[in-house]
Amino acid sequence: MGGGQCWPRGLPPRPADVYGPRLDAGGAARLGSVGLGPVDALSCPAEPRAGLRQAAMASKLLRAVVLGPPGSGKGTVCERIARSFGLQHLSSGQFLRESLGGGGEVGVLAKQYLERGLLVPDHVITRMMMTELEKRREQHWLLDGFPRTLGQAEALDRICELDLVISLNIPFETLKDRLSARWVHPGSGRVYNMDFNPPHVPGVDDLTGEPLVQSEDDRPEAVAARLRKYKDAAKPVIEMYKSRGILHSFSGTETNKIWPYVYTLLSSKIPPILSDEEN
């Protein structure tokens, strides 16, 4: 299986010279490159070798995952990557909210668990994500919130070979403070932090004017248990990707200080469409 390619089990990969669209900075699709044939760099003086390298990078679909505990800034990092490199930002939380509102099979199943105060099980989340990935076989993408467990990671592994996995390591005290100050707009999943990313009007979503809520899981008394649960589930996932040499860990307390290193890593895999300063 070629790196970065995905397809349903049992089906062959698409031809190697067909590549999907990337998104420009405004979100519009732009045509992907076609595969380069054999090229003698010495016979092409008009094109520098760096240009050939960029063309080769652009011709390959990039498949990436961002891992991190609640409050680690995963969503912010994913949004910056999507803007800077034209990747589709695929959030499992957003897909779940859309499924619950859409009345489809996955939404009906998920609602049955949530109404009983239960977590949506792996097989339901996995089915939802496999459906979404099937729609994006010819696009660069970045997964946010999936996989969370070893079972989900193994299911993803059966259909796709990832190019890189980013793991955000944030100190426990920082996570506890961030989560305790976090409020959410239920309809969209937009997240605000009362310390460093507050809404324009206290307690109100910037775009809709609707009230914000604090999740029961974000209340101080629940945060420690939530973080322990994440750590237990994520450990085998992280070990799996580490053993394959595709895990890249970034530690720190501020997203803005971690971001330049993430940007440099991604730039070695795919040409950026925005500079670090523009993001």
C-alpha cells in the first residue's frame, strides 16, 4: 500500500497519477498535480531542483492525525494546519454533531447511547469516520479526534497508511486550568476559553448570539478523571504510531510557541499555501 493512500478494503488504489484537490487559503478547491514522469534534472535548467522536490511533494496525498488530550489545543492546531497547507480538517466531533442533527443511521445509533448518558461506542464512531473518509479518497486531510482508541486506530490502519501523527503533550496543570475555563457553543462546537480566548460578549457565542454552556466534563471536579481516561486510551495508540516511526511529539504550555515547530514539520511533507507569519 502506498503511503498516504486510502481505499475501502478489497478495492485497488486509484491510479498513481490521479491526485485530489487541495484547498486554497479561502477554502476553495484547486486542482491537484498529476504524477511526474522520469525527469533528468540536468536537462531542465529552467526548473531548480528545489522546484522538482516541491512538485513531487505536492503530487502525493497527505494523510495526517493530530492527537492530544482535552484542552491541548488540538482544534486550534488543526485549523492552522488546514489554512496553511490546504488540508481538509476532519473533526470527529463535528461529524457526530451533524449526524445527530441529520437523522441518518449513525446519528440514530449515537443518539440512543447519548440519551442514556453513555459514550458513543467505538464501532459507531468508526463507521461514521470510515464513511466520511470514503468521500475524500482524493483529498489531503487531517484527522482531529479520531482515532481515540486502539480499536479505532486499527480500523483506520486497515484502510489507510498515515504519513504522520502529531502528538501534543501539555502539562497536567495547564490542561486542568484550560478545561476549567472552557465554555462551548452546543450547536457548532465552537470553544471559548475565558482566560485567553473569551467571547466578545460574556456567555454568548460570537456568531449566533446563543448562550454558551460548560460541559459537565469540564467542571473542575471532573477534569482529573477525564484526563486519566484519555491517557489510558491514548497510550497504546501513541505506542503503535511511535513504533512505525511516524509519531512527532510537541511539548509546551502555549499553542503559539508550539505552532512554528508543527509548521516546519508539515512544510517538509507538503508545500505550504500560507507562510507561518500569515497564519
